[in-house]
Amino acid sequence: MARHLYSCPLRWSDMDAFGHVNNAVFIRYLEEARIDFMFRLAPGEGSTSFQGGSVVARHEIDYLRPLVHRHAPVTVETWVTRLGAASLTVAYEVKDEEHVYVRASTVVVPFDFEAGRPRRITAEERMFLEEFRDGEEAVGRRGDGSPKEAVAV
């Protein structure tokens, strides 16, 4: 099982009045990593995989510790935890060498904007996504069923 690693720069404007990265900014970090994973890394030139777009059906985020601005980027590690007929769940960890700051997941639905409706995941997309599939959820519970620890930030 492979995981996608995205190096995400921090911007000075990402901080809020409390001196750490604002909780809403983390959604942008997740989006940047997910777009890099699904649209840049996905099957190569000439492929129609993931064309036409997708929509987010759900986000779930556990904020584990505050992240303050620094010049070094954070890593957003991305993998697939669930792959259905017409949706998938992408899991993430936002971290550096020392800490995990956020664990999150997003339910993504491939969407046919021309037809105005969700569409099924193609065989080519499924083959690509299976390479990054791991049943370990990023939020909620650990693999052993125990709750994951979260702290207020």
C-alpha cells in the first residue's frame, strides 16, 4: 500500500488571532493534497481519469495539536480507506518529523457536471486508487478499535 505525500507550505496569513494555523485553513491544506493526489498523480497523459470533477460529500477532522507558522512546509500524507461504486474516502495526516497536527477524512464523489449528477468510479480510476488503499481510518478510531486522542486547539 502506497501513500501520497504532499509538501504543503505555510503562509503567514494562515495564522489566526491565537497565533496558530486557523482550523478552517486545514481544509485548504487537505484540498491541496487531495487535488495533487487525484489530478496530478493520477493515471498519466491521455487518461480521462477524474476528468469532469468531483464533489466533497463530507469532511471529518480531528485537531490534535496547534501548528504555528514556520518556513518549513508540513507533509500531508494521503491514502484511500474506502472505495465504493460511486464514492471514496480519502484519509489524511498533516504532520512533520515530530508531530501529527491533524487527522482527517473526506468522502469524495466523482461528478459529471455536464449531466449534473454523480457518476460511478471507472475501472481505470479504481485501479489507481487501489494502489493507495489502506483500511486504516485517519479519524475516529484506531485500527484496534480504541478512540484516537484529540486535543483542543
